Amino acid sequence: MSGVAQPGMPLVLVMATANHDKAAEIRQILGAAGGVRLLPRPADVPDVEETGDTLEANARLKAVALSAATGTPAVADDTGLEVDALGGAPGVRSSRYAGEGATYADNVAKLLAELDASPGRGGPRRARFRTVVMVRFPDGREVWREGVVAGTVAETPRGEGGFGYDPVFVPDEGDGRTFAELRPEEKHAISHRGRALRALAEALRREAPST
């Protein structure tokens, strides 16, 4: 099926992510934007190897694979935490910074250890989160947008919410709390993923192919 929205009907998108935390945020943000109905990633679709060297490339790999496997437009994203003192690392390898199969805690622990060992330790721990989110249609057309939020890396994890590096990321536009200390709606209002998904929803309203 094409998944192209008919007048008065939502655009149907299958989510490419197998990460339940990320899928939940996509549902909360993109679902709230309206005009879209999200389907879960089918359990029988194999994992997509993220071999790209940019966030855009990895988002495209996942969206292409899921659209091809399902015959439905697919939405995928890739997100990286870029830390100035580490030359932009972990960047595109953020989800596997501590190795394949690393847990969130493993990645955070490695990040803090690398910062403690960096030549610039003790200085500003400037960083930014970037998300690229993409919709791929079965006919090969695609729509993508990027979201960025700047901040600093905390010295120790704080908070119980969120996932990934959220316990150590303090957004500039907040009040000193980490993403993990913010309520979901507070985080989504300023986060990289929130910005990317809202921009994508607007772009889909303008640019999605018609029959």
C-alpha cells in the first residue's frame, strides 16, 4: 500500500526504530502534531546495520529498509551527542559509544570518563544533540528535517526520566535541570527530537506526495 494520505485521512507511517524509548517519543511528538498515523516496526523485519558516517545517512538506511520491507512510507531518525572537548564525539556512534550492545549507563560512563581524561577537563563541557528524521516513500521520494539543541554535559548523572544521555545533558534553554529531570512535555518542547519531528510534520503537510 502507498500510505499516501487521502483527503481527511492521516498519512500512515511505519516506524523504523526498534528502540522502545525512541518509539515512545516519536509517538508522543509526531502523533501530537496531527495528520499522521504511526505503525510499529514489524517484529519480523531484521535489524538494519547503521554503517553510515553521518546521521542523515543512517536515518536514510533505516527508512529505506523499512519502506522496502513493508511497502509503506517509513519514518526513521538518527541522533548524536556532539561534545566539543571530544572533537564532536560520540556523534554518529552515540548509541554504541561503549561498544556494540552497550547499555545507556555504559555509554554515559564512557562519556564522563573520556571528558575527565580530556586535555580540556575542568573547562566548559559544551555539547549539542542533533537529530535527523526522515520519511521515505515506496516510490523513492523522501522528506527529512534536522533538530538541534545546545547545552553542557553535567559532571554526574541526574534524574530518572528520559533515556540515553539525558541524565547528563543540561540544555541551555532550560533552568539547569538535565533532560532526565524534565517532565516529558518540557523536554519535547526544546529537544532535538521534538524540533526535528515538528519540522517534519510541517514539511509533510506541505510536501508529501499526492495521488
